[in-house]
Amino acid sequence: MILRSLEEMDETKELVFEEVRDDTGAKLGMWLFILSELILFGGMFILYSVYRYKNPIDFHHASRELDVILGTLNTLILLTSSLTMALSISAIQKGSRKLSAGLLVATIFFGLLFLLNKGIEWSTKVDHGIYPNSPILLERPKGEILFFGLYYVMTGLHGLHVLVGIVVLSVMLSFLLRDKIHQTHFVPLENSGLYWHLVDIIWIFLFPLFYLIT
Amino acid sequence: MMNYRSYFWVWVGLIILTGTTVSVAGMPLGHWPIVIALAIAGTKSGLVLNYFMHLRSERMFIFKIIIPLVMAVFLVFIILTFADVAFRGGVR
């Protein structure tokens, strides 16, 4: 009897968990991360600028071996993926879950297309014997060796960021489909979008500096 | 939150700028293409930052200051680096 009355006492108590949310803090966290990423790539851009300053002709010659059409295509692919990303966030803000998911799928698709394109570019280069420390590359003038070293490292690191972005966006897609992201809680999607736009911005600078050297 | 059309027009602007930068690179303009290319890249980034990344509609000052802060840091890096590299081999 004592046990039962104790149980009755327990039933009147309710534990209320308040959802702890700090949307501004989450967004600030992502921006600080973006700041660190900009410094990471910025450092490499500075390295590039010094080597290009010291080897202008070699950089020009090496750059002509890159395919401008594929490079431009990749630029267009990433710019469009940024559009679909921004639209996806707008859609969920308006409560259109299916549209948001569709646009997110499109973004992921463009990301994969970008990586496919990059893979084609890299493999044609490797087939011609141009890769870091290859015997053919080491025969070339010093400036050209530096150019291709920078090319592989910078586009490689960027490609890695694209891959991570694709994984993150896929996780966001699963959240969206399971309603963990919805009209009143979409900060994870927004922050993932910020990361994706950063990846786009980095490529916006990589493209002219590697492909369009006159 | 922006409406769909605004995002679309920003995208159109970005595509046009991309076409411009590729065309300019093919023209024999001496040293100008790199300057123009960097200016266009800066403009494109500005569009992505302000519209796609919503910096333009951010209320809090802290968000608006982060990118200019990074730019300032880079400016210092570049100036100091080239102040060194440009004068190796002596000042003429």
C-alpha cells in the first residue's frame, strides 16, 4: 500500500525538458569555422602568389596545359549548386519540405558532378605523367614543378572539402526527410549552406588563378 | 529570407561575371587580365557572401565584421610577405 501511494505520488510529477537552442550561437560558430578555413586557403594563396611572382613565364606555360573548358564547367556547376542550396533553405523557411529536399538533392548531385569532373581532369594529367614527384614533371623547369605542386595540393584540398560538404548535406537531407529539420528549426541546414557557399567561394578564386593565366 | 527570384538573379549575375572573366583572359591586354580577373572574383564572392550567405540581411554587427576582418588580416600578410620577397637580392 505504501508502494502504491508512492507510485501515485510519482504520477503527478512530470519532467519537462526544455529544448535548448541557440540559433545565433550556432551560426556564429559556423562563421568562426569559415574564418579558419579562409585562413587555411588564404595561406596557400599567398604561397601561390609568391611563386607566381618569381616564376611568371613558367606559370603561364604550365597553366596552358589545364583544360579551361572543364574548369569553366566546374565553376558553373558550383555556382548553380550554390543557387540550389540557397533555394533549398528558402523553401524550408516557407514550409515546402518536398521542394527543399529536391533542391538539396540537386545540390548534392552538382557536388558529385564537380568531383567527377575533377577526377577526369586529374586522371588525364596523371596519364600524361604529370603528378607530384613524377619523373616527367621533374624534368620540367622549376616554376612548372611549383605550379603543378600547388595545383594538386590546392585543388585536392578543395576537392576534399567538396566531398565533406556532400556528406554533410546528405546528413541534412536525412534530417529533412525525418522532419528533424522543419519550418521552425532549420539552422543546421542554414549552417551547412554557409559551408557549401564557402567551398564555392574558394573555387571562385582557384579558377582564374590556375586556369586563366595569360 | 529571400524570395526565389532574387536568388535566381544573383545566379544570373554570377554566370555573366564568369563568362566575362573567361573572355577577358583570352584577350591580349598585357597585365590587365589578372587584375580584372581578381576584381571579378572579388565581386562574385561579394555576391555569394551578401546574398547566398545572407550577410546583407544580418542584423548583428559581429557577422558583418568577420569577412572584413579576414580581408584585413590577409592584407597584412600579403604586404609583409611581398615587402620581404620583392626586395630579396637587394634594393636597387
